[in-house]
Amino acid sequence: MKKRPLSVTIIAILFIVVGLVSLAVHLSNFDPRAPFPSDLVWASLVSVIAVIAGICMLRGYDWARWLALLWMAFHVALSYFDPLRTLIVHSIFLVVLAYFLFRRPVREYFRPTRPTTA
């Protein structure tokens, strides 16, 4: 089994925590008089995607780091409609995330292992 780089562990845990906190915040806004507002459903889905990406990065699935990067890119796109400061912060997070998820040791960690033949 390959040793997981510290950067992957930290990023994955951050994704799990941010996803769970975000999900809790969105679900706390649930109003039983309007049980299925589309914004609540979509926001909750995006939060769950963050949790899935984090858990699967910890397990070494290569697609999970791409999912995390797409998740952050989605937030950059959403930030386009927010104040410029928010767009800049999300863009910086995207660049930092891409840097740490695509360095050589991390690529090696996510590279599938070939079964050995006896």
C-alpha cells in the first residue's frame, strides 16, 4: 500500500469537514412549509459531493481529486456573481488546490498499482 501524502490527507479532511458543515447549514434552513425548494436540494447535493470527494481521496481514487478540482472550479464560476473579493479568494483556492493535488508525489499516490504475478 502506498503512503498517502500529507497534502492529500489535509485536503481530503478539509473537503469532508466543509461538505458536512455546509450540508448542516443548508439543512438547518429547511422549511417544512416548502419541503423541496430546488436551491436547498442543489446546495445539499454540492455539499455531499464535497464529502464524497474527500472520502474517496483518502481511499486513493484518482477520480476523486478531479472531482474536488471540479467542485472548486464550480465555486469559482458561482463566485462570478458575487463581489470581486469572493471570486479572487475562490480562484486562489482553486490554484492552490490544483498545485497540491497534481504534484509528483500525489500523482504517484493516485496511480493505480499493478498486481504482482507470482
